[in-house]
Amino acid sequence: MYVSNFGSDSVSVIDGSTNSVTATIALGAAPVGVAVAPSGMIYVALNGANTVSVIDPATNSVTATISVGTAPEFVAIAPSGKIYVTNLWSNSVSVIDSSTNTVTATIPVGLQPFGIAVSESGRVYVANYAANTVSVIDGATDTVAATIPVGVQPIVLAVSATGTVYVANFSASAPPGTVSVIDGATDTVTATVVIGPTATPNGVAVAPSGKVYVSGYNDSTVSVIDAATNTLTATIATGALPSAMAVTPAGSVYVAETGAGAVAVVDGATEAVTASIPVGSQPSGVAVGCRVVPDPSPVRPTFTG
């Protein structure tokens, strides 16, 4: 498990079998999004440096630094091996060739792109925070194929194994917070799930079971959505300001508690918090690796649009 610490300029490495931090990797300049490639290499967006750091998990050291757009936020890995990075103030997505660690394309999208996710078919979805839209990128051509209106201030998203897209709408300027459900086959919104009167959704993840988890930043909760009915089935109390989330293959949910400097571990079977792992200051990104346990998602705690 890899956790980016925005306030500590570092990445914490967590052993998922013991839920303990085994290493802390010094980076710099406000790391936000983190993702793990099939090779095991870790890609971290450094918001304050306009770069992406590449970390070798064998040595926990930075092996490459890639210049991207202005204020990179989140990172997603495509089945093809391409790396996609949202650039908040450039209104673009950088495409990185993971074999050479070079930028091969820059794709214009909507205003203030934040979260990004890739479906198993290779379609790329981008949450445009200030445009209230999701851009859909054709992974074969790296061009925008569709733009979908969603809720207020879409911030992060996740894609299920069946291609359904879940968009967390932060909604700080127009509560309540919601989740837009998009049919990936038709690129249309098929449902809107209200999370709560005070919740500002700031993280979303889909479990192998099909459950959808949504972090409520303002009210320090994680909501559970039944994907079959698009209804809330549970609300789980967490530490302060939960944001990014990731789910392991076994169904455990790791939640970055941005205001607590910790990561909460939620048992996917009982939907109870079973551990809280101290990490660095303002954890903002969580990723599950293919070598160890680590998506998205989330926002600097002071950012409200």
C-alpha cells in the first residue's frame, strides 16, 4: 500500500498483512495522486513541482522524474501501460509512456481536471471540477470522445469491472454531495445518489464485491452504496477529513484521513474500522500495488474550488 502525504512531501509504504508502515520515501513539492503500474513501479504526481516521480518498489527510491503540466493532481494506469495524469491549472491530461517515462501526448479537457480513472476496456474518465463535467478519452487515439454533464464540482471517480463509472461530486458550493452513476456503454448518467446533507464526497472506490465506497470529507464518514440498487446501505465513521480510498483484492478498504494524518482500514465484510495507521501529514492519495497492498483520489484539505 502506498500513501502520498501532501503535507510531509513523502510517500508512506504500508505492509497490508500487518497494517504497519515499513518505509517512508522522501519526495517533495506536495505529492497528491499515486498509482502502481503492472510492473510494480509507483507513479506519484507532485503538485508543487509540476512533475511525476517514478519510484522503484524494490529499493523505495526515485528512479525518474517526468515533467508534466501545471499542478498535476491524480494518476491512472491503463491496461496498455500508458500513464495518464491530470493537470489542474493546465486543463489537460498528460500521457506518459511507461517504457520510456516520457510524455507522448497532452490532451485538452475541461476546467480544473482532478480525478482520473481507466476502464478495463481502456477508456479514460476525467472529472473536471470547475466545469461540472466528465471528459471521456479514447485510449487508442488519446482524444476526447465525449463530455458528460454530472453534479456540482466532480472531484474523483472510479470505474467498476463492468464499466460503470461512479463520480464523487464534492458539492461544497451547493450541498448535498452526490455521486453520479454513468453507464460506460452509453456515456449517460443513469442515477444520482445523494450521500448526505453535509457530506462533501471526496473519494470513491469500487470493491470486488460490487460495493461502492464514498468518503464524506466534511462529516468524516464513508458511505456504502449498493451498486445493484444505487442506494445507501451503511455509513461508517472515520477520522477527520477522509479523502482518497483504495480497495484490496480481499475487500479491505484503506481510507486516507487527511485531517488526522492516518489511514483507516475498513473491513469490507463487517463495514467496521479495524485499524488506524499513522502516516505523514495530510495523506491525500492511496494506491494498492500488485507487489504489496495499495486511486482518484484526493484533494488538498484547503482546496474548495
